[in-house]
Amino acid sequence: MALLIPSSAATAADPNNDELRAETYVVPIDTPAPSFGELRDGSGTARLEAAARAAAGAVTAQETVGPAARYAPKAKEPSAAPAFTVPAAKAAAAKKIDYPDPPRSMSLKECQDNLKGGAPFYVKSRFAACTGKGIGVTYWKNKKLVGSSFLKFYIRGSVAKDTDREIRFDYDVTDFAVTKTPPTSGQMFRINYQIKKIWPASAKVKNGGNMPRGRSFDDLRRMKPAHFLHTAYVDAGHGSGPADLVQAVYAPTVKVELPKPYTGGGTSQFPLLAPKWDAAKNPEELHRRREARAARCGELLLHLDLALQHEPEGA
């Protein structure tokens, strides 16, 4: 559910019998925050409503395959990706030079820059991907605009090394903007980070990191930076087949709670990532396997099996 409040017209009355109304919009990450004037004349509200409709519903990256690809509709737009071509890979293989290891880290700036074009995901490699959403809230009193708030959530997923069975999910909250005097001290955000579905169902995930129980808009804005970490670890022996394969759907949500006497808010789904664990081998063997695969098809960095994964046995 992307457009949280306008579809249900949440209103409340304060002790002075004023009619209070709040509208919450969850929009694509490249949506700009509207000005007070744009909200007051209706153009900003119309833009937020259109953006929220475009972002409605949970989606997976267009390139996702495997069981996670059947969990939710795929994004209409392809993921943003680094400039890399099959001819370049074939040329590298022909010269018998080492095929480069896929990147395993991503800065926040890289994520931000590559999501500016409207893509719901940026997939730097099989081991580093990101997504995000913008959230705006407008407050009204007796049908007059009181003010608004706006911020952006980014999620970066990464696998640090070949033998690592831990996947990192870095959360960053940025681009805080307010107009006039919205009651942002009581506007709460609660992130529910979770593995929504896992195959096989018996696999157990160990969660770590420093994810908060909840933070207000003002609390987040005071943090320098507003950054949190969730780690997901699966022990060897929990998967299926010779590769000890575990696949999952990572489906975090954010719940927006509005300050009293305003009512409404709601929970919205972030775009879905598809982590994968398997029997990680020693780095030298994996490097030889990747190099051999590149020489065969030249598409190691282009064919993105899942947003995040270790390379399976025999790939």
C-alpha cells in the first residue's frame, strides 16, 4: 500500500473542535519534496498522489529469478546497473586476463546517484544492491495547510566476501525537509526488518545489527548520520541439495505513526530484495569458477540471478 492516508481520509478533532487531517504518501525515491506553495495550490499534492500510485504494491527487481521472483510482481523498469557490456567481457576472456571480482560494497552516494533516474533498484553486482522510498506527510487544520514533512529511506544490501554467510542491510534516512510547522516531534517511524519467506522453510536466520525500535522524524533528523544496520546470517547445513542452498525474500516495512490528535498513518512495503546463501568455497576456487564462466558466456555481471547471492555450485 503506497498511498497510505488519502485513500481513507483520516480526520480527527482536537479539544478546540478544529478539524485536523493528515495525509501520508510513500513515493518513489527520486520524487522531490513539494514546497508549501505547491501543496497549498494543489499541484504538489497532485504530484505526490500520482507518484504514490506509481509506487503502489510490493515489487521485486525485474532481474530476479528463482522462488523469490514468484513472490511479488516484478518492477516494470529494469534495475539501474553499472555500464558493462558483453563484448568487453569477451574481449577480456580472449586476452586471457583475470576476470574482475564483482564489487561487494556500495556507498550511500553510489546508491543515491544511481536511483535518481527513477529505477526502483540499483544492482551494482550480485553482491551489492540497493533500493529506497520517499515518505511525505501533510498536515491540515480546518482545511488549511499547517505544514509538511518529507524524508527518504535507502536500503543497501551487500555480501562482504566469498566465504561470508552474512548479508548486510544498511539503512540510511536522508533528505529531511519540512515546510512551516508540522508536528514532527511526534511523527514516528518503525521499521520491521524481516525475512518474509525462506526456502527451505526449516532454515533458520540469525539477525544482528543495531536496528531501532522506533524513531521520530526529529530524532532521525538530529542523527549525523541516521544510519542503522541489520545483518542476516544462515549457518551451513540449513539448506537443500549439494550446494546447501537457502533462498529468501527480504521484505522490510516501515510503519508511520502520526502525533495525536491526528489519526491515520499506516504500514508500507519497501521493494523486495532476494538474498541467497549456499556452500561458499575457498576464494581461489570461486575465482577460478567465475573466470571460467566469464570465458564461456561473458555475462557474469550482466545476468543478475538475484539481487544478492553467492554463486551456486557449478555456476
